[in-house]
Amino acid sequence: MLLVTGILSVVAGGIITFTDWTVSDLVVFVGALLVFRGFFTLFSVPVDGSARTWSIVYGLVELGVGIAVWTWPEPTLLVLAAFIGWLLLFRGITTIAGSLSSRGVIPYWGLVLAFGILETVVSFYLLARPGLTLVAAVLAIGLFSMFYGVAQIVLAFEVRRLPASADNVARDLNEDASSRPLDSALR
């Protein structure tokens, strides 16, 4: 799911960034992107071992934002920036929390933390400047989607290595436990 969502995000970000859009066409495309990513997020399992509830909540939020963007076929840039800003804020906070809680599991948790902080900063920028021009909003959405997609692709390959890493850690712990005397292990 991470790999598919990452590839989808990179491709969509490239399309968003390098296409000359009208406001209504951009809204339809961004709405579709959010609905598809929300659907995939609903069925993904959190990498950090947290409750699957967060994936469901985040997927529903992303689906809701995508549907809300479609509901108003000709929204002002203010509405689009607000939807994207609030979505990025929610995603940034959950990414920061997930990276901190999984720092012992994911090798590049610091990179995930940096993306979460970047998402949060971008969200505040979008929320504070509702009068952004269409070009700035398109660039922000497209570039963020590409960066987020690349991070998901990298994470997808790291997750594939996770079972082997967990087996190595478990084996090392078992070796350490069996090499210590029982009374020192009880202290």
C-alpha cells in the first residue's frame, strides 16, 4: 500500500506541478487524488505499530476533504488552501507522533520526523495566507505530493526489510538472555 500510494503521489504531484490548470480542473484532480489516497490509507496498516484506528481516521479525513473539494465545483482559492492546509496540519501532527513512537523500529525515523515538521510548517503557511495565487497553491500541492510520495516509496522498501531486522533483534536478545546467569537477569 505504501509503494502504490507513493507512486500515485509522485505521479500526481508531477501532473499537478507541470500542467496549466483552471481552478475547476485543479479541484477535480486534487479531489480525485485525495479520495484515492484516502481509500488506500483506510486499508493500510501503520508502520509504527500504532493502532490501526489512526489509519482509518486519517483515511476518512482525506476522503472527506476530497469529497468536500468536489462538493463545491468552483471553490475559491481560500477554500482549497484551507482544505489542504488543515489536511497537512493533521497529517504533519500524526507523522510527527508516528515517527517519535517508532524511532526504535524504523531506521530512518528522523527523516519521517523531518517530513512531519515540514508538513506542519507548510500547513501553517497555507492557513496564514489564504490569498495565495493559483500558481503558488499548485506548486505547493504538487511539490508536496511528490516529496510525500518519495518518502512513502522509501518507507515501503524499508518496511520490507523490517521482518528480517526484527528477527535479528529478537535473536540478539535471546542470545543475551541465555548468556547471562539467572540471578543477574532478575536484577
